[in-house]
Amino acid sequence: MKSFLPMTAALLSGLVLVGMTGSKITAQQPAPHREPMVITNRVPLPGVVGRLDHFTIDNKHHRVIVAGLGNNTVEVVGGFSLRDIHSIPGQDGPQGVFYVPEIDKLVVANEGGKVNIYEGDKYEFVKALDFDGADNLRYDPVAKLIYISYAEGIGLIDAKTLERLPTVYKFPEQPESYQLEKNGPRIFVNLPIANSVAVLDRKTGQRLATWKVTGARTNFAMLLDEADHRLFSVFRNPSTIMVFDTESGEIVAKLPCVVDVDDIWYEPTTKRIYVSGGEGFVDVFHKLDPNHYELIGKMPTFTGARTSVIWGEYRARQGMVIGVPATSNQGAELWFTQFIDY
């Protein structure tokens, strides 16, 4: 049951009192509801079936690229009109894609055990490397290293030679999402079976800390707000964002969120956090300060649309691309949205 006092206070705040004798009370019109983002384009992906997994942005060639996990393809949508569509076949459960601008290469991580590398302009095949269960990809532009989470841990590829390096970061389970510090040596890694976050030194390979979580299980998506020393690890059971202080390892906030999350993003200008979940929503939070966040919107999307990416460098306005899988009633699509600042 809702409290009477907050409702009364809210009602009184919306009234205007005019005069003392024969006073007239008129209700103030409520402010119109505004969504924090709107759909601007729905781009069909003809013939694509099954799940869509992670994205990458290729600003050099003006392209958005998504792993067609269930279709064994990589799908590319490009150009300012978003009408140049290309498919890269021959994959085996593609889960992660990453465009490396410095070497103009597209890297595709396949669950079936291959990391395929392509030229960035026309997607000509370059080579394949073995990584069983290859999944999430990251890039360190300073060390020129490509990171891959796979069955044994987190592997490395030398971006200059495109050769596989010895695996330094090993785990008893396959890691899920992980983030690299830009201004420090640490890697933060989600371990969903252990219900924890591992903190590693990527210079030495040593584990610095393990942040164990009780009361929530299976953490997949992760976001690092390095400026404010905050790490967001998203657990699926129950659906909760755990916000860690990266200096102390303490949990400073717990945020209930959309179900079945696979991606979470931060836009520092507006201090908003965008969380896409397969339940069929994007939750939008506003950061009040590093320890406090409020939910300001739940944008309806589509059941199963749990992966996304923030785009904007080659577009007029910043927004998010959401991967919508095919159903019996409609084909797969990429939904392009624009953020609304208010």
C-alpha cells in the first residue's frame, strides 16, 4: 500500500492558490512525459535468423557491425542512409566482433573455436586463430593487444603481427564481460559461476582481488566508469546492477533492472546509463552522484533484444543501436535510436 503522506504532498505541490477570500484553486497541468530516447530507423536484416549478439562500431567506414550468432554470419549496416547492408558468412556461432581502426581489421570471435580476422574495408579474410569458446573482445591501443575471453580465460593477440600470444589470465570458468582500465593496469572480469568480479593486474597477470557477491547470481554485462571509480556488474538472478567502488571493492549501490541484460553503456555528458535486456526494455538511469542513481525511463523494445551499442561519432546525434532478433511474425532488425537530452 502506498503511503498517504507522499501522495498528499505531491497533490499539494501541483495546486495553485489564488487570493485569500473566495479563493480559487486550479490544478496545474502535469508535465508531459518524455522518453529519454526515440527510435529513428528500423533497418531490416533480410534472411537473418536466431539470436543477435554483440556489436562494434566502425567509424572509419561509417558502419555498425553485429554478430549474427544464430545465423552464423556477421551483419554490417553502413553509410549515412543506413542502407548499405552486407553479410559475412562462414562463421561458427559468432559472439563478439571488434573493429580495430589502427590496423583496419575486423575481428570476429566464434563460439565454435575460431577467431576470424578480416580486412576492414571489403572484409577479405586474413587468417583464423584457435580460441575455444571465443566470446568478448577488447582492445588496448597503448600495448597494441587484442583481448579475447574464451574457455580457458582471457587470451591475447598481438595487433601488429596478428599472432596469438601465451595466455596469462586463466580462470577455472569461462569469463563473461570484462573491462580494461585506460589510465591504469587493471582488468575487471565477470565470473558468473563464482558470482564474483575478479580484479587482475594486466602487467603481471596476478589476481589483485576477488569481489564476491551474495544475494545475486550470474553476472554477465559490465560497465566501467573510470572517472568516478565505479564498476557496474549486472547480475541476472535477480536482475540487479551491483555498483562497486573500484578503490575499495565495496558495493555502494544496488539497482533493480530489466531482465536478461547483455549490454550496459554510460554516456558521461548527460550522466546516463543505458541497460538493454531481453525482457523487452532499455532501462535508463541518471547518475545523481557516484553512489546514487535513479531510473528515469524504460523504453519498450522487443523480446530477446538484449544486445546494443552506443553510436554517434559519424552521426549528427548520439544514440543506441539495438539488435532485434527475428520471430515468426517479422524478420530481424537493427533499431537505431536517438538520445533525448532534457
